[in-house]
Amino acid sequence: DQQVKQNSPSLSVQEGRISILNCDYTNSMFDYFLWYKKYPAEGPTFLISISSIKDKNEDGRFTVFLNKSAKHLSLHIVPSQPGDSAVYFCAATTLINNDMRFGAGTRLTVKP
Amino acid sequence: DAGVIQSPRHEVTEMGQEVTLRCKPISGHDYLFWYRQTMMRGLELLIYFNNNVPIDDSGMPEDRFSAKMPNASFSTLKIQPSEPRDSAVYFCASSLSGFSSETQYFGPGTRLLVL
């Protein structure tokens, strides 16, 4: 049961342009969402998060948008840099159940 | 702090053999998580501990999988007997206070190949 879905397994973007990574979820009980970045041969590292009481959270070049009615969130990277090339995982959790689910990941390639 | 430490980094074994993966969480972190990453399913939570006590093992795929945390600085994930479909990268992560109020810090992972 894939409660968190990242339907694009890969994305290629030119350096300097915007990268938009999408994530959909099915469980309306999720109230906290996170994005992780993973380089080859390393563990995932936390990137940015958003609570369900917000619809936007920004941290430097990274912005996460949450659309609760559509059960959709997205990660925007502007401007994209070659060092952003990695696999990005979307994750969702509930405060009550402590049940965390991850998407399958999207491999972002930023071309110089 | 050295971060979350996992060993071995790579493991190749034959079907039917016992496999033990090890994890040392960040000192002071009360939560420890074991995840499995595969191409098809992405990251899956297998089990997590709070103060060395297993809280939720509903993600453990079968009875062949077991996890222990004998003390605050060490945990093991054991597969016995191992099967080729267990081939994946296994991550350990730790955090100060659970899933949502604090981020999780992941180890580098153990890449397991069962032949």
C-alpha cells in the first residue's frame, strides 16, 4: 500500500533553471511532511519539512508547497545547481500514530 | 559526533545464511529506526525503537527478520535465513524525539546482496 507516491522516477533540469519534484499522498491523517536528499553510497539527509498547518516553507533555494485538498506537495529548487543532483525522497508522517512513509524517490540530474 | 555508524557497508552472502547488520546511533538519540531501500518500493520502515524498546515492528517483512537493541548505543538487524529477495540497502537512522518533531539522521547504509 503506497501511501506516498512520487510518480516521476527521474527528472533532468538545466543548471540555473527551476527543479520541481512532486509527491502525492493518500492518507489524510498525515500532518507532517519531509524531503530527504540522497547521494550515491550515502544515507538520506534531511532537506526541508512542512507542517500541515502551513502551505509553504522556504529555506534558501528550497521551497516546499503543500496542497492539502489535493493531497499533494512539491519541492522547488531555484536555481538548480549540479550539486543538487541526487535522489529526493518525500516522506509523510502522523503525530498520533508515528507512522512514517516514504515515496520511492525521484532522481534529479542537473546538467551544467 | 561521528554520526550514525553502520557495519558492514557491504555484505554478500548465499541464500540460507544468517546475516547480521549493525548500527550505532548518535549518542543521546532516543529513537532508532531500521529502513530498507529497494528500487521498487523505495524506503520502507522496518522497525523502530524508543529508549531501546521496540515500538513498532509492523514493517518487518517476515519472521526471518528480527531486530534487537540491547543498549542505547547498539542495535542489530538479523535475517535468518536470508533469501535473494532480501537484497537491498538497509539504513539505520536515529533521532532525538521521534518522527516529526525532530529530523532523523541516517547512517550510510549496508548494501546486502544475497546470491
